[in-house]
Amino acid sequence: MKIKSDFILREVAGTYVVVPVGKRADEFNGMVNLNETGAFFWKLAEKGCTREEMINACLDTYNVDQAILERDIDKFIQTLTDNSLFEQV
């Protein structure tokens, strides 16, 4: 899975936001607000990481229960899928 290239992540005043650029800005009206962990997930998805790679990267970075992490990543992936933010690869 990989984030579509016409969405960018920015940090604004300590808050992470994802905004559409180019022609996508006409189609996707608004922005996505993320917390620090969501921004971490987003950056991994921008690189085209698999679910398992995302889990391993998070376990290496954060002290978190794996079951909770997997649930959160699955929810994140589902939200992006529901909003058509992934490229077809």
C-alpha cells in the first residue's frame, strides 16, 4: 500500500495535517488531522510499507502492546482505504 502522491503531510504549529495538492484539491475538499502516531503511520505508508513493515517499525519506535498497535494500524489503513487515499500498486 502506498499513499497517493497528490496528498502531502505538513506540520503546522505542532499539529499534523494532510492536504490535497494539484487537481486532487478540487476533488478532496478539506484536510486530514493526525496526531504524532498517525503522522508516523502516514510517513510509513508514503514509503509503500506493508502492514507488517508498519507494525515492526512502530514496535521498534514505540513501547506499545502489539495487539493494540495492530488494531490501530488496521483502523488507520481502513480509514485511508475508505477515503481512497491509497494508490493501486
